[in-house]
Amino acid sequence: MGRDSSAAQQNPTGAADGRGGGRDHPRRHPAGTAVASRLGIMAVQMAPSILSADFARLADEAAAVAAVADWLHVDVMDYHFVPNLTIGLPVVEALHKHTGLPLDCHLMISEPDRWAAGYAEAGARNVTVHAEALQSPVRTLRLIRAAGARAGLAVNPASPVEPLEDLLPELDMLLLMTVEPGFGGQSFLDIVLPKLRRARAMVQRHGASVWLQVDGGVGEETIERCAEAGADVFVAGSAVYGADNPAAAVQALRRRAEQATARASWQR
Ligand code: DX5
Ligand code: ZN
């Protein structure tokens, strides 16, 4: 059955993704921003993952969430770092031309040092590389920023965050994988939540403006736990594109995350 995405074909802000626009905040959904400021909390950011979208209709699938999402999460997999193969630079370049949403490229690839800056040059607003695959983290994170994107660093569920503490000034976002990377539709790993709390404490201790992103198994049942533990950027693939109305799914997830953030202890 087809999904009803017609309600969200227009971007009400009319904002375009200025490529290479630096590490500014992405365009925020006005409703989300208003709720957050009324509650006096940090804004929640929603990043639908196109891994669960129809790859033959990517521009339409992006348009389906353009009015309600903050980012479009793009999973790049190379069959080496993870046992799955998706898309690469040409598709990112093409997608960039066809959506106003800033692209959040999550590189699950070997040799990210070699390829990461190219994704920023292709139009990604954020480029996230995996700590497990990097040879020269500082150089690569700096190259991403120099190419005009925000620099993200990802860690797998079993990888610690403490060794990354000194790298915080080089980062704009820390991604804590809440499934083993490689596939959409997996079950959320609760064992990552204590690490998320420690990561939030670490960021706060340094007064760093680093966003904490969660990715994998994030949906109606799990998003509140993530927000309470310290996440402020939420990737959701199957929970969005598996829904009859992806835009409505993003809005429902955002509401849950905002409510959980408002009562989270790390906000006080
Ligand atoms: C998995 C990817 C995720 C994926 C999440 O390795 O990094 O971004 O799309 O899919 P869900 O939300 O279905 O777990
Ligand atoms: Zn991802």
C-alpha cells in the first residue's frame, strides 16, 4: 500500500541548504523550536534515515519529511566496515540537489580518512565517521570542518566514549550507535543507555557544544529513554519510513522526545 505523504510536500520555511555553510544549526522545524523554547529546553532534532526509504524514489521520500525534519540521515555502507552496501558520493550529490533538508551523512566505511571530506564537498552538512575505522581522527575531523561541514564521530555499541574526551573540541556531534551498524529495523540496545548518560555528563563537564545523536532501533518505544539519558539528535529509519505517514511519524517522535527531554535530569 502506498503511503500518504502528500501533506508534507512543501517546506514551510522555504529555507535551502546552503552547501558548505559552516557548522551552524540546521534549519529547525518552527513547531519544534517553539515548543522547546517555551519549555526552556534544548531543541530536539529529528533525522529520518533514508535507509528504510524507497531507494528508487529518494527525492520523493526526502520531500515526504522535508517540512518536519531537521536533517536527512544518509547511511553510506561499503560492504567492508559493515556487511551491507548502500550508496555513495554520486547519490549524495544528486540528493543534495533535490532536497532542501541538510544531509547528515553517516559513513560506515573503511578508510573514512580518505573519503570523508569528499562527502562534505558533495554537499553534506554533517559528516560522521566511525572511531573504529579512523587512522587519523584529528586530521580527518579537521578536514571535514575545513570542507564546510559539521564533524561527527560515531562509536559502535561496544566502543567506549571515555577515550574520546580530549577530542571533544574537534567534534560537532557524537553518534552513539544503539544497534550494531549495517542494517535498519534492528532492536534497540538498552545497554548503550549508561554510556549515553556518561557521554552527556562528559559533554556538560567540558561545556562543549557537541550534539549527542542516537541511531538504531529508535522509535515510539525507545525514543524517550534516549532523550532522558542525554540524546538530542534522533535518527529513525523504519519508525519513519515504515509508517503509513512518515511526516506524522516524525512529528509524533519529536513530541515524545521533547516531553522526555523536558523531564530529563541532565537538563537541570
Ligand atoms: C544502521 C543505520 C541506521 C538505520 C537505522 O546501521 O546507521 O541509520 O537507518 O534504522 P532503524 O531506525 O530502522 O533502526
Ligand atoms: Zn545511520
